[in-house]
Amino acid sequence: MRNIIVKLLSVNVALPKLVEIDGKNVFTGIYKTPVKGRVWLTRLTLVGDGQADAGVHGGEHQAAYCYPFEHYAYWQNRLNLINLPHGTFGENFTISGLLEEDICIGDILQIGDAKTGVKVQVTMPRIPCFKFGDKIGFPDILDEFLRSGKSGFYLRVIQTGEVVAGDSITILERDPQAINIRTTLGMQKLDEGDAELLKRALTVTSLTPLLRQIFEQRLASKV
């Protein structure tokens, strides 16, 4: 782990709204914008936030989505966009100091004060859908987004509480298997990882049902 300060730069929420994509009206909650003041994080979502498709977004293992601000400059240059406000990638938490190579599935984080803040657990990378491509004006960006490794990551809530921009983020516990988010993304979507790595990932006690199913299927194909 690099010796750096980890911060919550902004808290971003949005309720689902109707947008037109390829001539069809679809609901999406990806248009997150920063909010001022403290926001309560429940077991399933931030107050004031919502997801349009509960089948693939939100829920216990995707209660909040973090995206590192360090990636903003990369995408700004790559897409030739002058300004990318916090929440551009649909993230609830725009953070600094914690990248996909630094954080592992199963790690437990404290955001804010131990009494009033929240305790969360890192669960899985974010896999974007077509709505993200439409939002940023590059519908063909999804594969590149995945292969960049700049996925961000989801959280499960262990202790509910309040969060606010400027909160510190502390790693309380590291998962003993130390399988970082970038490696997890590779195993989940990029056909990376050998049988031994897949077996090790399957020993992570907090592994989500979705990742367990994917890793078991990939492991079965290798033996």
C-alpha cells in the first residue's frame, strides 16, 4: 500500500430519470451529482440515490460505488473533454488516494468518524452498461473502459452512518488473500488468471455470490 492520504472528495447521488438512447426511452440513475452536507448511507443505498434496474445495480453488494479521481485526467485526455465534474462515472463516492491496485476484495474501510461515519467492505469491480457510454457521449467506450483497468469498485455496508465530502478513508482490515480489484476485474471479465489464482479467490470468505459463480465456472473450464 502506498503511503498516501485517502479522502472522500464528493458524495454524489441521483434518482432515476427517463432519457432517450437510440430512439428508446430508458430509465437510468447514472447522472449522479455532488451534494452538500452529510448524507446517510443505509444498508442498500445513500439517501436520495436510486437505481433504475435493481437486477444489475444496487443491492447489498453494490450499496455504493467508488471511483478514483486520479483517473479523471486520463479520461479527460483520452476523450478530449474539457471538464469532468465529480460523479461523471456514475460513482457515489469520488475518492482520492486509493486505486484498483491498492484495494482488495474483502478489505474493510472506515469512512469518516468511527462513531458517526460508516464501515464498509470492498466487494467487486464496476462493470459498465450502455447507459454509461451514452452519458459521456462515447457509446463504444465500454470495452476500452474495462480493459483500462480503471473500473472503480463497489462497497457493502457493515455499519450505517453519515458521510460528507472531506471525510478521511481508513483501511481497517486487509483480506488475507490480497486479491486486488484490478486482478478481480481481469478474472471476472478479461479472461485473466490461472487455476491457482481462481482457487485462491474462491477462498475469500466475503466473495459475492456473483463473483463466486463466475470464478467457479472459469475454474471448471480449466480442469
